[in-house]
Amino acid sequence: MTDDDLRGAILAQVARLRPGTTCCPSLIARDLAEDWRPLMDPLRRLALRMAAEGDIAVLQKGLPVGPDPRGPIRLARRR
């Protein structure tokens, strides 16, 4: 799975979200592969890069996160 594949999947899922809602990166990973856990680290890294580029928002407890968050993250449309 390439970064372009993952980027497309992230953008597609975020575009489907209702305004003000978020999704877990695991939802995207589960849609992409039966054995989805190996996709989590690449998805997380790419989502953080996409947030830094302004494509999406990455949140923890409803707040934007920095470049190296610890713990669960959520993906959302840019605010």
C-alpha cells in the first residue's frame, strides 16, 4: 500500500464526515485491509503530515495536536 493509496483513503473518509465529526484512523485501515493493524503506523504518520500541510485536522480530545502526539488521535475536516 503506497502513501498515495493511504492519502486517497484518508481524504475520502474525511470528506464523508459530517461537519463537526471525527473518525479514528483504524476505520480507514479496516476499510483497506483485513489485516489492518500494520497500516496504523503509516496512516498515523501520513495523517500528521497531511495536518501539517493543512489538508486535514488531527485532534486529541477535540483539540489540534502537535507533530508527535501520544495516544489516540482522531481525523477531521480542516476547521
